[in-house]
Amino acid sequence: MKGVSKEGLAAATEKALKFLAGYGISEERVLAVLGKPKHEWASEDIAALRGMASQLKDGQATAEHLFPILGATEEGPKAESKAKRPRAPRLKGPRPQCRRQSFAPGRHAGEPGGDSPDAYGERD
């Protein structure tokens, strides 16, 4: 994208913003991700937006992932979703016994080839 004229850059900027608006992404969210106003965008910024647009179009990323909603924190929505989910009921009675399995079939912990630290050459 070297040598893009100012007019071409302006057209590419508007085209990118229009495409992203189709995914519900506001201009403010785009500005927040790029970290600078539109009049300072360079061809590298347009290339980055085109890459993000491709990820959206191909379903590789969501709009919320690439362009976080302004004012939303990572902790807030996750904490709320955990608080709203009901907990699974506790089962009554004895807990099931789990057998410890070694990494090597037919071997037991502590034997060569088992899951002891010696099997990996690690010693205290």
C-alpha cells in the first residue's frame, strides 16, 4: 500500500469504516483500537483494518474481540456471568474412587517408565 494518495487513503478509510459499521462496530471503537484520530491514519493502519475485516468476514474473530465495547472491562462481564449461573447440586453419598494412571501403559508410578520424576531424568 505504499504510495497511496491522500484521496485514496481517505476513500479506503471511509470504505473500512462503512464495512465495520455493518458488523455493529462504531467509529469510536475503531479509533480506540488504532489509538489515533482518522486524519493521522496511514496505509499501515488501513492494512491492519483490512486484516481485521477479513477475520470478521471469515468468522475467525468476533467484533467484540477485535473492537472491544468502550467502557467494558474484561473482569466485569465475566464476573457477572459467573454470578448468574446456577451451581450444580452436590451429590450425596460416597465419592467415586479414581484410579491413578501412569503415563506408560503397563507401568506404575515409581517404576522406570512410569510417571515418577526419575522417568524424566529429574532428581531432587
